[in-house]
Amino acid sequence: MTEERLSREDRLLLLKIVRDAIEAYARRHRKPPLPSPLPPALEERRGAFVTLHKLGQLRGCIGSFFAEGPLAVTVQNMAVAAGWEDPRFQPLAEKELPQLEIEISVLSPLREIGDVKEIEVGKHGIFITSGYRRGVLLPQVATEQGWDRDAFLTHTCIKAGLPPDAWKRGGLKIEIFSAEVFGEKELGARSG
């Protein structure tokens, strides 16, 4: 799946897979079986991030640019990782489940750029690498924060543990990507 967008049904199924995964893992520390058969779009090998919000605040976000198998598997694995492996937060507790809102970002392949002017705020996410240091910010972060391109690059450097102006000095690998972002709220996926 390269340029095609996911259908509403595909999106709803991915959100259900994430919700089922975090609920099952919170209660039994195991992931539930995936629906079978999966729609063709969810069989594609694509990277994805899963973001959890609790009462409007970030509660966990983990993703992978590299598919771990079908998109459905990647999303399920990232759901558990966002809830239990994000080092910024304590592991998710079962009592938090009703307060969570889920957002999924299905990623395009990474593309290295030679000029930061190629970055379009609101369209591209940024992945910066310098040696062992890496930082990534999803496309929606710049828009949500009201950042311009320079601020977006600065904050991605900070996330990578680099000096804020490292992107101006050169010597970094800067890659961009786009994401198809959707969540429970806008799709009306939560009844509670």
C-alpha cells in the first residue's frame, strides 16, 4: 500500500485491534488473537506509531518505521509497547483504560533529504540520526505545537539528545516521512 489511503473500515479495525490489545494486556499480560482474515490493506508491511492520550495528555507513544510483519501486527505490538514500554511513563494500569484515547499514525517509508527546505510542516515528520542518537517527531506534533520548520527541527534535535541547533551545523542524517493519522475521537470509535 503506497499511495492509497486506508478505508474507514480499515481504520476502525486498526483502532479495535489497539483497544483490544491494551485491554487484554492490562488484564492478562497477553495479546489477543488478531481478526482473521485481515483485510488486504492490513496485511501490507508498513511502519506505524500508536499514541495513547489520557484525559487529553500524552500517556505513551511508541512506533516503528520498520514493519514487524503485517500492519495489523505492527499496530498491535506498538499498542502494547506504548502502554508498557515507553520509558517516560509508568506501565499502564487497568484502571486507566476508560480514560484512554487512541491515535494511530500509519507511516510512509523514510526519505533522506539534502535540504531542510524540503520539510513541509503539517505534512512531514522528521527523523534525525547522529551516531547512536536518534530523535523522531510525528507530523502532527509541529501542527499541534504551532511550530515552524526551524522550531520543528530544533525540537527533533532535542529529542535526539543533540544540541538544539545541531541541524544547522550539518553532519546529521535527516529523513522525512508522512503519516496517515486517525483516532477514536474523530471516527467515533468509542461508545463510552
